[in-house]
Amino acid sequence: MSTKLHIKKGDTVFVNTGEDKGKTGRVLEVRPKEQRAIVEGIRMISKHTKPSAKSPQGGIIKKEGAIHISNLQVVDPAKGGPTRIGRRLNSKGKLVRYAKKSGEEIK
């Protein structure tokens, strides 16, 4: 069972709550089953890695952790602030996402 999410890969999102409240970033990955997303520069975690062919040095690597999608809002392309998302049919009969604040279509 996969639910329809209001966030897609490549969207610019605003963080509502948590440690990174008020920050914005680009969505790098969406995990629909877990209802989580990975956002660029948000929820940075330290991962301890053993030396390998990929990272011969090993050590501690800083990387983005997953954040629940309920804590994210898409940034309005027209006004710039966080907005809710709606879906409607465009002139070509295709279902598109739009910003509820400005009515602008989200690409």
C-alpha cells in the first residue's frame, strides 16, 4: 500500500519542527513506505565507517538523516514561504500539484 505524498524528489521544502526548524532545503530522496524524506543539509548525522575501498580512510562521516514528511512543507514558488499543496486538473487534463497560498502550479 503506497500513499500519495505531497512531497517529491527535487522539491524545495521548509522544516516545521525539530532541531532544524525554519530551515529550507532540496529533497534528495523520498521513502513512501516509511513516510520519510532526506533533505539536503537537514538532520545531519554522524556515521562511523570502517575503512573500505570506497572510503580508504574510514572514520566519521557527516550525512543527512531521514525526516518525517509531516514535518515538511513545500515552499511556494511565487511567494517563497511554506504552503499547503492541492491537486487539480490543468488545461491538458493532467493532474498537477499547486500551491494553496498563491494558486501557482508546482513543477
